[in-house]
Amino acid sequence: MATGWVCHELYFWHDTGHYASVFPASLTVEPGVHAENPQTKRRLRNLVEVSGLLDHLTLIRPRAATEDELARFHTRAHIARIKAGSAKIKGDDEGMTPYGQGSYEIACLSAGGTIAALDAVIGGKVANAYALVRPPGHHALADQGMGFCLFGNVAVAIMHARAVHGIGRVATVDWDVHHGNGTQAAFYDEPEVLTISLHQDLLFPPDSGRISEQGSGAGEGANINIPLPAGSGVGAYRAAFERVVIPALRKFRPDLIVVPSGFDASGADPLGRMMMTSDGYRQLTRMLMDAAAELCGGRIVFSHEGGYSEMHAPYCGLAVLETLTGRRTGVTDPWQEPMMAWAGHELLPHQEAVIGQAAELVGRIR
Ligand code: 3YP
Ligand code: ZN
């Protein structure tokens, strides 16, 4: 069965304005581009086409999430505020989330594209799916945009799947370099949704993503944070998967796995300080697919989050898509060899210590 692919030109029209990285242009900050500009994701889409892989993907048409669908997670006030702000020339939600004309509609299409990907996998139309959506979603809170995210795409899609399809248990594995705080918050007291986030320790949001955040009430034990030290490479990520993520999935036994998929743990990313390679993402994808095959009929959906290396992130995305489809395109990532020649890809003791602490949480999953 095929791999589903969600993309839409409008995702690239979400306008984050004139910034220099995340800093507003001013008389002393020359206007440039915002870190979360269309280019990285557009280049991934283009590489998928040029590699020939696009011909082997099943296109899934995104639709706009409705206000009621957003409201499963978000407050009506938050939805109305983004809608009003996006009708003006320029909006800026609290928490570093600039947006422009039409961004409300595009953000609805981003959440709705993730919904469409889950629907296609749950409905058996495709084996697995990748939604290349924009704006991203994993930082958005119920009542507030944050960190380039307006609506919680993955949270909204999981709530839809559970409400409409009666899907019971869902696990998320967020490998974006930043903490998936919004997805965590959405299900913090929900025992049937296991949220796992691997991220660079204390990068963003501030003071967020500690191992001690483990869920509350009935959801106690159903949130796992793996805050890896800056500088972690492929060995640390592999060990975190082997010792924490995969055992946690086995213990939890999900009916569906969803991956908030950012490529900002890339060794070339300007906002992260990790050393992941495209082949590293290939290996992690393989491990997740094997777990999905063992536990939930192979059902796994990826929804795009961050990743800001225009030049490297597209190869990371292609590696994931090649793995999902079981096809090699013959494209070689020019970064792969030089990046693997950097020191520090093996698992180091200070990384192992964190992974060991996180591994102790697996036993507490119900
Ligand atoms: C938000 C403001 C500074 C860092 C930035 C992180 C956005 C992101 O890629 N989240 O996954
Ligand atoms: Zn990120």
C-alpha cells in the first residue's frame, strides 16, 4: 500500500514578515527573512519532485479544519483572535508567532491537512503518510500561539481521530529539536495519548521539557521528555529510541503513531545545536515503522514542524519519505559524508545519563 502525501501551495504563502531570523527588523537590524520562511519546506517539496518520488506518492488533498474541529483543543477566543488578526495586514500572536494576510485560512489548512493525513491512514487508503504543512503546530497552546505555531495541528488531528473514528490509543514521537510543549499540554491528563518529545535540553520554550514533566491526574506517566544535551549526534538519538522511545511504544501499545516531524536537529540547522544527519532520520524512521508494524498495523503519520536549514533539511525529509515508501531514489545527500566525519556522533556518557533517566519512565506507562 502507498504512502500518502499532503502538500499545498498555500502553505508556502503563510507570511512571517520582515525579520532577521527571529528578531524584528529595526534601524539596527537589517530586514531579512524570518527563520520560519517558506524556503526550507518548498525545497523539500521540490526535491521530492525532482527525485521522482512524488510519482510514487498518493496525493491527499488537504482541507481547512473547521472552527469546531480547532475548538476541540483551542479556545473560541484564540480562534477568533487569529481570524481577526489575519484579516488585517499583519498579526503577531503573543509568543513569537508572526503572521500575515490569510494566515488564519492557511493555518486552518495546515491543521486540516494533518487531519486529512490521519483520516487516510485510519481509513486504510494509504499505509502511512507525510503532511508537509505550514505553519507548524507543536508549540501552540489552547489559548495562545507560540514559537511560529498558530494552531496545534497534531493535537487537533488526534482529537479529531479519537472523536470521529473512535481511535483509542495514540502515541506521539516528536523529534523536532524544540520541546513539543503544546502537544504535551493538550494531552497532559489524558492516559490514552502518550506524548514523547526528544529535544535539545532547555532550548525552547524557556524552562520547558524537563524529565520531571510526566503528565498529571489520570495522565500521570503518559508524557515522556528526553531533553538531550546540545551537541547530540546520531548515536544519542539512536540510543534514545532503542532505550526509551521503542520500549515506551511497546508498553503503551498505541493504535496509531503520530510524529511531529521537525528537521531542526540537523547538524546544519541555524536554530538548533544537534548533529542529526539524513541517514540518522532514515534510521529513526525505520525503527518507528517497525514498531508501528508490530503494534498498530503500520499506522504512522508525520506532520511537519520546524527545520531551518534550507540546504540540508530537504535531504532529511527525503530520507524519511524514501523509508516510508520503501524506495531509494538514487539521490545522495551531499551533507551526509562530511557531517558523519564530525566528531561526537557516538553516544557519550553525559547523553547516556539523560537517556538512562528517561528510560526509568517506561515502567510507569499504563
Ligand atoms: C521559536 C522562537 C525561538 C526558537 C523558535 C523555535 C521554533 C521551532 O522550530 N519550534 O519547533
Ligand atoms: Zn523546532
